[in-house]
Amino acid sequence: MERRQFIKVGALSTIGLLGGASVLLSTHEEGQDETEALTVSAVIAKLEALSGKRILHTGTWNPAKIFTHCAQSIEYSMTGYPEHKSDLFKNTLGSLAFSAFSLKGSMVHALDEVIPGAPVISIDDKAMPEEQLEALTRLKKAFFDFNQFEGTLEPHFAYGQLTKAEYEAAHVMHVYNHFDELSVV
């Protein structure tokens, strides 16, 4: 291994370990239910409770955009993500991040970060209730399709190859993280 590559891998590993440790040591946000089940059936129940409700958002994306983004991620786990991080990233930082999220039972990520290579979600910031319902329906369908899926799942763009149980947890944690910016009126 060349000296430069060795130093780079060493630095990335150190950063990854420190980042993973900080994720593990950080506490759940106030009001977050630490017993939330990381299952499709649990998240579907939460999504069903949102149907027909007025949902406010505190972040950059409106609820329709959030639901569409989450649906894209689930769909890509079955069809393949458009772009991937490097194998080095997936086998080091990506894998470590997923392990840390799994141990903690929740994830934290930039909530306005698009899936690399995914088409732009062209939902107006002032989405109509119909658009919100359509996006929510798409998200529920994506979870249903994922639950029924019996083929080979595609590698995650950042975490690499995941089992179906790991993907289920990843998808549910992803949705729950986005729920941090939503509230029902």
C-alpha cells in the first residue's frame, strides 16, 4: 500500500470511528420514543394515522416531498440506486454509520439531502392536499412492495450490501428521522 493511500485510509478510519462514537454516545432527542419498533408494520401504522390530516413541516421540504423522497429510497433498494459512494466509503464509513444507527435504533442525517442521482422531486413548496395524499400513498405502497419483495436487494448507495432485515430497519429509521420535521395539526 502506498504511503499516501495508507495515510488517507487511516485518517478516514479515525474520522469514521469518532463519528460513529459520537452517534452512539449522543442521546435521543426529547420526546422521541426509544421503543419505536423498526418494522414495516409499525411505520405503516404511523403513516395510516397521517392520512387525511393536516401536516406541518419545520424543515426545507414539505410533507409531500419527504414522503416521495422516502418512497424513492425504498424503491431503489429493490431496483438499484442511480449513484453510489465509492466501495472504500461503503466498506468503511458507510458500514460504520449503519452499524452505529442500528445499535442506537435511530438515524440522523441531513433531512434535505437528495438521494445521489435521483430525479429532482418537483413538488411545489405549497403542495396541495392531493399531492400530499398521493405521496403518502406512494410511500405506503413502497413499504408494501418491499415487504412482499422476494428478489435480491440492491446494495445501498452509502451502506453497501444489506440483508432484508437490515434494509427494513434502515428504511424505517430513515422515515422516523424525517418525522422529526413533521407535526399533525
